[in-house]
Amino acid sequence: MASAEQEKVVVVFRATGGAPILQQSKVKVSLDSRFSKLVLFLRKQLKTDSVFVYLRESFIPSMDDDVAVLTQAYGIEGKLHVSYALTPAWG
């Protein structure tokens, strides 16, 4: 059986496009979480209703995507790097 530590992934948030830098730029989330959980976290931390999020500085995932699938496909060294901005940063 997998331990609780193995069922989580580190998410690294990177500010872009003049967005404020988070005090806590790394968080651990459950692999069975949806991407929408990360967006809600960002909205709460940034105190805004609108935030633009990107993987690989270009790909905008669906809010229903699983964190596990995104990490497997787009993760770097087992971490999921999420860029965020308050206005559209990439086309």
C-alpha cells in the first residue's frame, strides 16, 4: 500500500506577467485532486476572482483535469510547475 507521502505531489507556483509572488510558492496536494483545487487556492491567496494559469508556459489545463495526469504528462522531476497571471500572459 502506498504511503500518504507518495500520494501527494509538490506544486510550484510561478508568478508571471506582473502577478504578485506568493509567500508560499510550493504546496503539496493529493494526486487525486482536480486542477480546479489549485486554481481556487490561487484565487484565495491572490484575493481575486480571476486568475490565468498555465503549464509549460503555454498550455491551459481544464479545471476537471486530474493533478496526477497533469503531473505525469507535464511534470518536471516529479513536480507540477504552474505559472499564473492576473491578465492573459500567453496566447
